[in-house]
Amino acid sequence: MLKITPYLGILVIIVSIAGLWFPLLGYFLLLVFATLLITSISRGRWFCGNLCPRGSFNDFWVGKITRNKKIPAILRSYWVRIPIFMLMMGFMGYRLLSTQGLINQIGMVFVIMCLVTTTIALVTGAGISPRTWCTFCPMGTVQNLIGGKKYQLRTDESKCINCNKCEKVCPMQLDVHTNNDKPDCIKCGRCITACPTKALAFKA
């Protein structure tokens, strides 16, 4: 996690709300898309745990009111994730084609997409767990597919004492202390910080 991570959440609120009056703010999403695609090549879902404004907002604000329940396993399934990705990209594509190339209207399409997905993230985050949306987020799925096996979390089994403190702090509710690949790990580093024996580390 970066020092700026806790403060990034304000950006998603600005785009989702102020963007309704200032559609050009929607173009901020293009910067987000470009950044996460570039970082995913070598770092997988690192963007999600360090630079994602929505993830930050859910972690540090929605986390205060969440029910903190177990995230349903079905939401991690590609049978759910791929159709959601296709539906949302199809909807966005359809709306973009109807803009006739007008700059403000294109920006508004991005604003509406941000508002809709943020609303879903807030509802699922409060009702289940802060990072519920992240298990089936279309952009998270793209990063998973591009670089899911990159920069993996590894456990030094000679140091691990099976205290499970790493799993208790994992926002994605992953099986942290095994050496299996974790393509949905968002590289936030909370598990590394929580480990009392320093048994965890990221490996390229």
C-alpha cells in the first residue's frame, strides 16, 4: 500500500457526483484504464490494492460500516465475471456509439459507468465486505487475465507458524499463507505487515 492510497477514494466521489455537471471529469477513467493495463503486465492486480480510487474508498470509508461477511465464492467464478465484463463493456460501447463523437457526451458515458459501478461497489461493500465488488470487477478481471501469475505472494514455510493473522487482514479473503498462485491478490501488502515472523514476501 502506498502513502497516498487512503486518500484516493475522494477521486471516485468527485467523478461520480461532480461529473454529472462536469462530464469532462469522466475522461479521468481513461487514465485509470491505461494505468491498470500497464501495471498489470508485470504486477497483476497491484493497481487494485494501491491506486484504485474505488478500492480505497471502500477500504477506508465503507469499511467502517460493512457487515464484514464472507464473500460468496460464486462471485469469484469466471462464469459470473466474464458475463458481467461483457455486459458492462457492451453497454459502454453501445452508449459511446450513440454519442456521435461529442466530447461532453462521451465524458458523460464514463461518468455514468463510474456512478453505476461505484453504487454497486458501495452496496455490496456495506452489505457483505468492503472488497466484494473487487472479486467480480471487470477491470480486476482483465488484470487477473493479463498478469494474474505475476508478482506472486510467497510464504517461507520455515518461518510460517500458521497463526492465520495474514488471512484475517486480507481484504480479498484469500488463502494467503499457501504457496499457490493467487491471481486475485491485489498486492496491498497488509498480510506482510501483519505477519509476526516475516514469512511473507512478493516474488517477481
